[in-house]
Amino acid sequence: MTQKQLLKAFSLGLLLGDIAAVNASIFAAYYLRFESGLLPPAEVHHTAESYFGLAIIASIIVPIVFVFQRLYQPKRGASKIDEFSRLFTAVSVAIVVTMAVSAFLSREFYYSRGLLAIAWVLGVIFIWLGRLMQYALHGFLRQRGVVRERVLIVGTGDVAKMILQKVAASPKLGLTPVGFITSDGDGERSPSLDLPVLGRLADIGDVVRERDVQEVIVGDATLSHREILDIVAQCEKYHVNIKVFPDVFQIMASEVAIGDLNGLPMVSIRDVALRGWRLTLKRVFDLTFSSLVLIAVSPLMVLVAILVKITSPDGPVFYVQERIGLDDKPIQIIKFRSMRPDAEGKTGPVWTKKGDDRTTWLGRLLRRFSIDELPQFINVWFGQMSVVGPRPERPFFVQRFAQSVPRYAERHKEKAGLTGWAQVNGLRGDVSIEERTAYDLWYVENWTLWLDFKIILRTLITIFRDKNAY
């Protein structure tokens, strides 16, 4: 089965699954409202047959709305949380349109409002669960090699290596890297690459043809616009997908405003700092969320404090460390101590690495599941940090990174966070600070309350999956 055939079959499966879920939600809602006895008896008892017309109309309207919402164009590796948000909106619109069409076609019958409300909720849940099952099947087929796409990576630097690692760590994406293309400015080819360098930019068309490549990923931020356009031109006749990993400036300029200065045209980069009601909303959320978490986990925190003192009696329970927060001001973050009391006596400030012998056995367990970070909700409650935001670094690292990483200081225009967009995308621990900064800048420039919810949900998932937690 080819990739094109698989995508068509998958889209058809989504369509049929959505129609089945819509009908199941309507008749499950009918049972809950009129037959289950769980709700107060209705003044008028409707028959199940009277909802057949509604089910038929909904089975037509829902796919039409979903087509306009581009929900039958599956994206590889798309966020399931974003999928739920889009489905919620689409189902809500479909319910309204279905009722309008039903009222137009039959004005004598009024459907139960309670049933419609239940059907709306069940419709979102059933459709989402049905799609999750199909996504799991699709990923299983890709992982088993039923269909795979051959990928060529442009670049041989850190970004290209990170892309290769991401692809290798996600077999469900169905991608098979075949090698790298080096630009003329790369100098010597790195001997640390796991795949061969197949040529230079001028050879990319031939490599795509000879290696039967279906996707090209450009992972070299130093390429000029002309070089990228040349890549597109060489690959265009082979109908391959081309993706470009953005550099820091492209992320910075993702949203711009066109204006003028007394008639002189200007392009303004959006101010990254939160202002006004957005800042207030984020603070209210932080205060509410941290209060609930501190109340819920207080027994666990007491237990952990006792275990830390028992297993390592020579040091304190809590470890207080200076980090750089909002507006480059130092903050004192609180953590459960996970290392020996003299951990940095000989090494000085260094990042923790996998298998670090400075960590206690209990500390390794706490760090693996991020339990050592729980006291930082106290920092959030007092307003020194936010639940979500760029992770704060120590002054030693901030000074070093600010000199070598473009726009690194922009991270400090918002409060530091317990978790962040970079962390839930696997950039945790001893990884490229340039890529972590790029993710942090994207978060700062695209903040919404929904994005914070999404990051929190993904954090809860990655706590049990993250191999970089140590």
C-alpha cells in the first residue's frame, strides 16, 4: 500500500467513524434522557424513531462541517489535545446547523433540549475517542512498516542531528531517514553522523530521484532564501514534501505588523511581553492552580520531606537555588534536595547528566517523576514564577548564553515557569540551548490560556515518558 492510498483509506475511515459516532451519541443520549431513569421524567416521552430524521441530518451536516474545518486532512504527529479543541468547536457548529436545518424541514416537532445537550457532549467524546483509536491503528501500521516515507535531511549541524534523533525516537511517524545533504559552508563532514552525507545542495535533485525520497527536511538555519528556493526548484518535479525548520529570527517574525512612520513603511515585530488583562488572567490562573495543587499534594510533600531527611540526614530537606526570573531579577526557587550536600563542591555549576553520581538514590526517583519540583508551586503562589513559562536558569548559565544565543534575554520578559513549551517537546536536560530558546520564544510570542492548559496536560503525560528526566 502506498502512502497516498493509506491517507485516502485513513480519511475514509475517519469519515465513517465520525458518522457512526454521531449516531451513537444521539441514541445514547436518547437512552440516558428517556429510558435510563437517571434523569427526571420528561413531560413528553418521545420515541426513538422520532430521532431518525435528526440522525440522518446530523450524519450529513457533521462531515460537511468537518471538511470546512480541515479535519479530514490528517497531519503526522499532530497534537491530540489540539485535535480535541478543534473537534469541540466543529461539533458545536454542527449541532447548531443541524438544529437549524431540522427546524426548517419540520417545524411541528421540537426535540428535547436535554437530549441535545447530552448528544453534544457525547458527540465530542465519541468522535474524539474514535479518532484516537484510528490514529493508534495508523501509527501501528507505520511502525510495522506497512507504509513508510523516505526522508532526506538538509544540513549536518546540531539542528539536523536533532531532527534525526526526533525521527528515530518516533517510529509511529513512519519516516525512514536516508542521509544528509551538506551545504557548501558546512566545511568538513562530521564523523559523528549516524547516516551518510549523500551530497551537496547542488546534488539534492539527483539524490531525491536516486534514493526515492518522499520528504525533504531543511535543518540548516544558515541557508539563504535563494538556497532554499533552489532546493524547492530541484525537488519540485519529484513531488516531494519540503519542510523547513525555522531559525530564531523566523520564530521572532512569525507575527508582524505593517505600519508607517510619517509615510515611511515599517515592519514592526510584535512585543513579546504580556500586558493588561492577559497578564491578570495568567496570574489568576497561576494562583488558583497552585493553590489547588498545594492542597492536593501536601500529604505527598510531607512524606517526601521525611524520606529525604531519613535517606540523607546530613543535608537539608529543601534545596534553595538562585535562578534568573522576570526582567533578569534573581529568584530563589525551592526544590526537594536530590543530591549530596556537597554536590558542587568540586565541579562548580554544571548541568545534571544521566547517571550523575552526585544524585542520591531517592533523588534519582524524585527527579525521574519531577516530584522534586513540587515545592516550586510555592514560588508560583507568591508570584515569583508561573505554572507555565520558560524554565529559569542559574546566573552563571544566563551570562554565558546571553553572549552566544541570539535573543536569549527575551525569555526573561515573562515569568519563569515550572514547565514550558520546550520541556514538553523533549528539550529537557543537557540539550541544545539554541533550540530550547527558539521554543521558549515561540511560547512567549504565541501565549494563550489554552496553550497553557495544553502544556500542563502534555507535562503530565511526558512525566512518565521523558527519557531526559534524571
